[in-house]
Amino acid sequence: MSKLPFFLAARFFRSDGENKAKASRPAVRVSTISVAVSLAVMIITVGVVRGFQQEIRATLSGFASHITLLNPLSFYNPEAAPIVIDEGVERDVRACLPPGSRFARFSTKSGILKTDDAYAAITLKGIGADYDTAFLKSRLAEGRLPAVGTERGKREILLSRLTADQLKLKRGDRIAAYFFERTVKMRRFDIVGIYDTHMPQFDRFFAVTDIAAVNTLNSWQGDQCGGIEIMLPDDGGIDAAQIALAGRFNGRTDRNGSAYLSQSLRENPRTASVSAWLELLDMNVLVILALMTVVAVVTMMCSLLILILERTRDIGLLKTLGARGGTVRSVFLWLSALILSRGMLWGNAVGLGILALQHFFGIVRLDPSVYYVDRAPVAFDVPLFLLINAGTLLVTLLALVLPSFIVGIIKPAKTMRYE
């Protein structure tokens, strides 16, 4: 008897699809299309938003790192606020981080790049041979990175596309840089590469060179630098690592009395607003998922009611033969599940197909000055897609339990005369 509801549901499902005279046929078709469209919209929304979040977070962490250890006074005057990074500090930092984490020193110096007819304020960021340059290489528009760790690297510079266009410079040009402290210092750099992150908070200000050149301009000692940038294996460990680092370093000073401050992406003035905006996108996703689920539920409920009304004689016959109300309800719930499954199959095919087209061909282009990317990025979050499918199926079927009780008011004696 346990297999009877599914057997009858499968027969009804096939007969409704074959019999064009059935009134339920258009209702079932509308329900299938509605479920397919709703699920496709949910998959596309999640894929695009997740892809967008991953792309922007990768850019933020790639240029600014997940966590930075620096002197809090560097927010006001970077070159006058170094900290000492010795073996003891590195050992303490390593003890606070999960396996697979990396960190490297950096230094900064504010200055001006000047040509014959234009100038631009910049922050010269110095990096060493231990710095992970994978992100910078991925954002190279042309040329190469400075040869850090060599004498030649001290005279080389990596400019942003934004700054290069503003000053009408190109790879291979030489540029004069002026730095102001007690006296004016001038250095000439060879432009060996152009980068483009599409994020103006980085591109408008930063140029990259060897850390030794920056430390020389700042007149810092060998173990002094602007701070260290910490990269974690994934974004999920930021909070735990930040708490551990803050507990060990915040309030601590080096031998010169300079304070240490641990600061995550969410607290960095250059990245905090973008990080908060990315987190707000999750709420938009939840709203869209809820709306699309409601659409699927409502259309399926209407379809179920039409199916029950059209199968009134069959319901009466089943009850006459001794079928209980629960068994009859199971028949129509199985029938709804079959309709829902077909719609979900089409929805997955359409949603994943559109995401694949965007991933491989970049059909939808964006303005990078507004969205920070030049095309809509996508992410294939398989566990989340499976969760959306399971949630849609479960919520919709649970919502159909209540209208399925309408079969209980159908009387066999009256249904035998029902046309």
C-alpha cells in the first residue's frame, strides 16, 4: 500500500501531460514554468552576488591584506610612524595565525609625481622579496613588477593605470618623484609596469617599488618598516586571527615607544566601507530568495487545488475502494512533487547555463568605475545551490500539506455523479 500513492501520482502525471483536454494541463504548465523561473532567478542571483563578493574581497585583501599590523600614528603621517619588526615580533605574529598564513613587511612614503605639464599625489608602497606578488601580477595591465631585492629594483616603479593616464605616462618612461620632509628629496624612477585593480581607493594613490628605496627615503633603521601585511588561508579566519593579534599587540610598544595596532579589512579606513557594503548584499539575496520561494509556493498551491478539483471522481473512487484520507493526500503530494521536480530541473538547467555563459564569455559588461569590475563575476557555490534546491523543495511541499486536506471534504457518494 505504501507504493500506491507514488504509483497513482505517476499515472496522473503522465496522463495530465498526454491529455490536452484536461483543464489542469495549462495550470501544471504554468506551475512548472513558475518554479523553473523562480529557481533560475535564485541560482543566478546567488551566483552573481557570491561572485561579486569574492572578486571584490580578493581585490581588497590582495592589495590591503586581511590584517595589517602597523603604528596607529601612520594614519596621520606614514613616514614619521615606523614600528620595529624583529624576530620576536614575527614569532608572536606567527603564533596568532592559522597554518598556511603568510605575512610580509611593507613601508610607505607620501610624495608627488611630476611631469612637465602635470602632477599627481601618490603614496609610494615599498615591498620586499618576501612579499606575495601573485595578486599584483594578476592585476598587471602591461609590463612587469619592480625587481625588488635588487639594486635595480630601487629605481623601478609600478604605476596604476589611473595615474599613468592622468600624467600621460607609459611603460618605459622615467618619472621624477618629489618627497617633502625637512628638505625636498627627488628621485627618478623607471616605469616598468602598469596595474589596474579597478578600485580608485588603491589606483588613485598607490605606486609600488622596492621597500629598501622607501626606507632610505624615510631614513629608517634596518628593522623598522611601516608594518606587516597578513594574508590568511581564507576570509573565514579573519575574526579569530584579529582577536588573537589584538590581544597580543594592541597596547604594546617597541623599543622606541611606538605602539602596535592590529587592524582587519573591516576596520581599515580604505576598505571598511566596501566591506560593509558587501555584507549588506547578503540581505538583498535573502529578500530575493524569499520572494521567489513565495512565487513558487503560490503557483504550486493553485495548481494543486485545480488538480484536486479535476480529479474529484478519482478521489471518490479511491475512497469507495477503501483508501484513507492520508493515502489520497499522499497521491496529490507526490503529484505536486513530480511537477515541482520537473520545474526545478529546468530551473537548474537555465540558471546554471546562464552562469556558465557569463563565466566563459563575459556577456554582461560593467562600468569598473562604479562596480569595481569590468564584467559581472559569477561563483559556482555548489553546496549553496544544493541548499537552495533542497530548501525550495521542502518549503513548497510543506506549504502544500494544508491545501491537500481539501480531499477530506470530498464525499464518495456525491463524486460518483461528478462530471
